[in-house]
Amino acid sequence: MASSKQIFIAIIGAGGVGKSFLSQLDALASRRPSPKLNLIYISTSKKALYDASYSPIPIAGAIEKLATVSQAPPALPQLADYLAAAPAKVVLVDNTSSQDVADAYPDFLGRGISVVTPNKKAFSGSYHLWKDIFAAAEKSGAKVYHESSVGAGLPVISTLKDLVDTGDHVTKIEGVFSGTMSFLFNSFAPTSGSGGKWSAEVAKAKELGYTEPDPRDDLNGLDVARKLTILARLAGLPIESPSSFPVQSLIPKELESCTSGGEFLQKLPEFDMQMEETKKAAEKQGKVVRFVGSIEVASKQVKVGLEQFDASHPIAALKGSDNIISFYTERYGSNPLIIQGAGAGGDVTAMGVTSDLIKVLGQIV
Amino acid sequence: MASSKQIFIAIIGAGGVGKSFLSQLDALASRRPSPKLNLIYISTSKKALYDASYSPIPIAGAIEKLATVSQAPPALPQLADYLAAAPAKVVLVDNTSSQDVADAYPDFLGRGISVVTPNKKAFSGSYHLWKDIFAAAEKSGAKVYHESSVGAGLPVISTLKDLVDTGDHVTKIEGVFSGTMSFLFNSFAPTSGSGGKWSAEVAKAKELGYTEPDPRDDLNGLDVARKLTILARLAGLPIESPSSFPVQSLIPKELESCTSGGEFLQKLPEFDMQMEETKKAAEKQGKVVRFVGSIEVASKQVKVGLEQFDASHPIAALKGSDNIISFYTERYGSNPLIIQGAGAGGDVTAMGVTSDLIKVLGQIV
């Protein structure tokens, strides 16, 4: 149905995911004439591009233009005022990993502003925030989608929602939820061959850009714990926070106090023996070691850490930095529904955000 | 948003999928008070339960009640008249595999009636019908969803649509698309051990209910060809019909003329040597043989038939009667996005239909 309807898009965040998303949004806007997608706000933590009359910002050059302005972003409550007063429906795209922005979702949603985001913080913070977010959306009719908060563009959240919404009973979710951890263990403990030293693999992963600037932010397991928190809540478990279940950290106690990622990497070789022993113990059983997360729904057990797997197990056979997520359910029986592929990277993360946006457009236009 | 909105549901088909769907619909209707889902029509090819005033039919006992009526179903044009005149929006759920019903989709859709269905015929018949269906939906704003037409409830169609809609370029799709073929080859040519005789595996699959009443309806490859046609079209290839690309049939020429599935099964052992040779040829290369479909998008090559795979390949490592579908795309690079799990069965097929219905409700209410 051709129509002159327009939707306003507001974007917070212009990093790797933000850039990929803008390029996908640009292509989407030119492919689909209706509804007209008008970018009316874009900001980083330092700068914001927008005006009082909601003038459309050309999507193609938005980031370059943002770099040239000197306007600071409004405080979040003022941003909510600005967007709520807009003369069209607004979708806010949060491409940050900011807790502050996440904390403001209930305000945005309650005022009719839909939210799409890869930001894990909103859905893996306090259970109170989780409830506030969905209650605000329910009340106003605004939509909130966050596919890329787990497994980037892989259809993980949507599949779990479909299982639950159609009345299946999820019994267990298990998988490798971190591209970094996947890469590290696929190299350190391959199913054939012997693999490198642990510290050398960590250094290589950092060099290739597979880790956070400080690798401890991957090795502490918190990123995986956040993803498990989201999935467990969607499966019906009222998980209080990512610290309310056991999470194994791969940072040696002695190195927790290093003042920098560089110092950590320098001292890590002293602890290679610990990981080597873990690997050998698995090999003695004919197995390999992997860093996995699992949710047992009936017993409400969520945990994150090292587990051993047969070489023929799909989790052991993973390649590169792929994620794998297995859903065990009543309907699917003994063989789980499995989703596998790249779970990190700007383009595939932005894909999840863009497909969420398309879903929201289908519902609010 | 609580509202008094109601949606009318009309169902054609009350077989295995139809029964599972009704039970999921019943649960859905009681879980979600809004919109109110009113079943106003249900039919088999012989009987129909409905009345002139669109009275709601209790969902729970609908199939039992349908069995007691003597009313014949209206012709499809009359059914379209009846549904188009309804005082609420209508979703038609086609749980048949009827070409006649599929041929009527453009009429239903053009008159504003949304369609959700696992029926492959509509989307894998003539390319003309495909175009008519989506043109009719586009024009009226009615929705058409068919997740379960490939891989049952596995998120295959939705994932491919998300990839395409967000601007990724699918380069290749490859997989095992038939639960029957999966079961047969996982048993006949396992990655470890020697497997049974071909004819014995076919007989066993039939006994376990994994084949059509006449196993030739699986072995001719047409079911897989239909699914490939659907995926290729969604990936942008204007495939004319499932017979416009090479499809390898596993029915020996001499047995094509058997007058029954029983006669076919009786004579099949005479041809075991052919399949045994195929298996041995693969084993000589250290590989196993599998019945797969593949789509090479750039070269527009679609084909269905036997291929050899390393034992460590995800297609070789499949279990039971699982399907596996790999999407190779520009964004996902060398490691494909993989979806795996049960691709047949009443409950998981109905799950795809129910989740489609939920998506349609989100858009038309």
C-alpha cells in the first residue's frame, strides 16, 4: 500500500555497529519508498546532530556531518521530550553498550518511542529494569526488539521467542556464546592437532581484533553471563542479574589486579600450565575443552564456564569465531534446534538491528 | 493495549498438522486475551463447519464437532466471498497440501484475507502463481507467511528473508531438506559403522512413519526440489518450476511403473547393488554420501541429488531425521549461518504456522 506515512529514526552511537547500521539503513530507505524513513537525530557521547524542526538528516553522510558539529547531546530525559513531541512515530536505535541509555528505555517506551538495539545492558541488568522495560512497552504499544543482544544477527532471540510464544517448553539451552572464546578454544584445543599455548592464543586473538581492548573483559565470562541472563529470562526464569549464577573466570586470581591489559598479557604466560592441565585432562577422556554457557530450565540452573565435549559434538566441531546455540525443547525431542554462525562483527550485528527495525516498521506503520 | 479487537480465523485441513495447530491455537487464544481469536470456519475436503453469522466455534472440540456435521465445504470462490464479507479481519490457515487451495491464494489475498500455511504448492508451483500471490498481498495489505513450507518450524524462511531484506548477498544455500532422506542416509551411510542395505533402510523408514504412504513420493526428489524452488525464489532467482533444474530421483527406472508402493518395496532389493556402489565410491574417498539440495546464486545453478561429504562436515554429521540448512553470504563470509533440527512432524510444522500467525496478528491488528 503506497502511502505518505513517515517514520522518524533516532540513533545513539556511531561506532563500528553504528556505521554498519547506517549503511544498511541507507540501502533500506532507498529500497523501500514507504514508509519514508527520516533520520532526525544521531549522536555519540560527545556530539549530537539534530534540530528543533526535526529536519531530515541525509543518511549517507550522517557520520561525517556529525563529526563537524559542536552541539553536545541533550540529557536523556530531554532527548525523550524531543522525540515524544515529534510529529511522526519514532524508532530509537541504540547502538551503544551504555547502561545509562539502557536505564532510560522505560521512559522512551512509556512515551510511545519504539526501541531497537544490540545493547545487552538493558536486558541483562537488574530484573527490575527488565520488567520496567516490557511493562512500559506493553502499556504504550511501543515495540522493543534486541535480536543482536545475543549472537549478533543470528536468529537466536526470535527463535526462542517463537518457541515460547507457540507454547513449546524449552528444557535446556546450551552453546558457545562468545566469538572470542570460540576462537580461543578452537585454536587452543582443536579437535585434531595440538594447538598453541594459551597465552599465545590470547595474544593472537587480541592482535586479530577478536578481543576487547583489555582481553580480561572477555576472559572474565561476564559477556557470556549477560547473554545467558537474557535467554534465561526469555525462557521464563526470573534471573536477578548476571552475577546471580556461577560464572567461571579465566583470569588467574594473581592477574586480576594488573593495571592494564598490556601488563596482563605480559604476565599471562606464567599461568599457561593451568590451562594446559585443563586441556590434558579433557584429552585423557578423548575430549576437548570449550567455554560454554547453559541453562537448565526445570532446575533453574544457569552456569558459564569450561566443559568437556566429544570431538564429534557440534560444540567441539565449531570453526573460527562462530557461535553455536542449541535449544532443547519438548517438541524437538532429543535432537536440539541448532543455530550456528558468526556471532560478532559490525555487519552481522547491524543486520540484527536492521531486521528488528523492519519488524517494528511492520507493526507500527 | 487492551482492546476489544477480534480476528477471525478460518482453517482448511484437519490432518496431522491441522490437529497440532488447533491445539496450539487453543493455547494461544487463552494466553492472549487481545486480539480475541474467533475460529469461524474449519473444513476438510469433505466437510465444513461454519454458519452465515460467523458464530465462533469452540477451538478445543472443533475437529470432533467437524466430524459430526454433514455440510460440504463451499467452493473456494464462495469461501472467499464468505470470508471477505466477514465483520472482522480474517486470517486463513491452509493446513493442506492442496494445489487447488494454493491456486486460490491470490483471490483470498486480493480481498484482504491474510494467509498462513505450510503448503509448499503455492510457492513452488508456477512462477506466475508466485508473482500473483505477492502482488495480491502487496496491493491489499493482507499478509502471507509460509515458514513451515521449508524445514517445518525451523527458522529457515524468516532467516533468508532477514538476510535479503537487510541487504546481505546470499551466495549459496546448501543443505539436507528432507527428514526422510536425512534418516535414510544417516542410517545407510553412517559416519562410523557400515549401515544397512538400502532397501532395508527404506522399508524401516516406511515402518517408522518417516516416508509418505508410497515411499517413491520421497525418493523422487520432488519434495526437496519444491523447497529449493521456494528458497531460490526468495534469494532472487526467478525459478520457473521445480522441474526447471536437475533433480536426481532415487527410484530405479525399472520401478517407476510399479502400481503400488508395496510392489515397489518388494522389488527394491533387486537394485541394492546400485546404491551400494555409490556408497563404496564415497568411502574410497574417505567420504559419505548424502542427498542434498544446493543453490548457487551467482551462476543461478539449482540442483538436487547425491553428493559426497567429509565425515567431519556438518551435513555428514547430521543425526536422526534432522534437516540442516547452510546460508553462505557476503556478510557471514567463509563460515555459513547454519540452522539445524527436526524438519518434519505435526507439532514442529504447526509451530511454524502458529508463529506465522502471531507475526500476522502483530501487523494487522
